[in-house]
Amino acid sequence: MYWTLPIKGIAKAQNELVKQKIAISYFYYDKYSQASFNNVSKDVLEANLDGLLIAPVLPNVFGRFLKEIPDDLPYVFFDSFIPDANYISYIGQDAFQGGILSAKLMKMMVKEKGNIAVFKVLPEDYHIKDRVDGFLSYCEKCPKIETKVYDIDGDWNSDEQNKVFQRIISENKNLMGIFVSNASTHQIAKLIKSHSIQKKIHIIGYDLIEDNIKCLREGEIDFLISQQSEKQGYEGIYSLYRHVVLKEPVEKKNMTQLDIVTKENIDYYRN
């Protein structure tokens, strides 16, 4: 699961700050349930907190929530962000450049004219949209590559996965590659394997979760882009600590690296 990665970083920061009496509370919700988020958001606002670390993956929902946050309650974004919000810091990647990087890698592998399917998972998420936009902007300059985008809500069962995959196969007669805009990459790789497609379909996706790493090692995924997710959680807590406790200025944007991970370097990669 993707979110265990930033939680590791948050826990590491908490352990380092234990002597400073920093306490961290976690508020979990089902991102596919409006009711779940509404209940959790009430708990957050009633918790008497000194700061918030937020991954605003659903901008419409979080946009309304941010308006309810008191002016004196600072918050830091990680993973994604909402433009024009009053956040004190954002820790994450340049998603647009990440999309460009992924497209450049795809072009290196796809030598002949062919189709590329693009999975836009949780399309309302700003950083997912930026990744896809970056990927498409680069592909527009590549006359041999034709792209087609598929919006996916992310909460899809095996039947829905098969339906989407069959649609991709029927609509892309010369499918050469697939770009997945989030950590669901392994699901696509397993679909290709289960359908016993003979020719090589190049796959590029995101995030070093265990299922993705397994597929990378087995050659079912060609490249993974690491967001340094643990670092995002870690740096998010320290930004709040410096702002709230030390009263120090913090960087408005703390951009993490765009790391390319392959089966050849995965055993030596340090997040």
C-alpha cells in the first residue's frame, strides 16, 4: 500500500523528535467515501492540534475542508497540493516534469510507430493531472507515438480492470506501451501477464510499493519513478516542527528528486 511509505517517514521524524515532546495523531479515511472524509474532518477540527500535515489527493473535497481550518492552524501539503491554498510548505515532486521524464523513457523504448495507453488514475487529483499533462506534452513532439488517455477512479475491482483492459486492447491495435500515473502500476502489469500477450508491452509507473518492486524485478515493469515518499512524510513533520515550535521560516516548496528505478538498481536504491 502506497501510504505506508510516507507514514514510515512520519514515524522516523517522530522518533527523532521524541525528546521535544512532539505528539502525532493519524486521521484515516476512505478516499472513495465522502461520508468517511466528512466524519474524519470533524475529528481533525475538534482535536486541538498545533499543525496539520495533509495529502490533498481529492482537491474538491479538501478545498471545502481548507476553508474550515482556522487561520491560526498552519498546515503543510505533501504528495499533492492545491493551488492558491494558504499552506506554509509543500513537499513533493514537480509532477509535470515527472510526466515528461516518463515520456522520454517511453520514447527510448518504443522505437517503432505505435500506441501508448495512459492511465489517469484519480483524474481530479492535481498532481496526477500534471503528470499526465507532462507525459502528453512530450509525446506530442514524437510523431511515431499516438496516445490515448483512460480515466480511472482508482477503486476498481477485477471485473472492471478486465473490462478496461479489453477496451485498451481493442482501441489500440498496435499497443506498444502503458504509462500509469500512480502506484497502481502492478495491477496493469499483472493484467498483461494474465492475458498472455506475446509481444512486449513497455510499462512505466510510479512508487516503490512491494507489488511494484516485485513486478520490476521480474521485468513486467520497465521503469518506476520514485517520489521519495518516505522523505515527504519525514520533511513534512520537520517543516511543521520548525514553523510551530522553533518559529523558523520554512521553504514554501521543497521539491523532491525525480528518481528512475529499474530492476538493475532497485537493490541499491535508498529512498
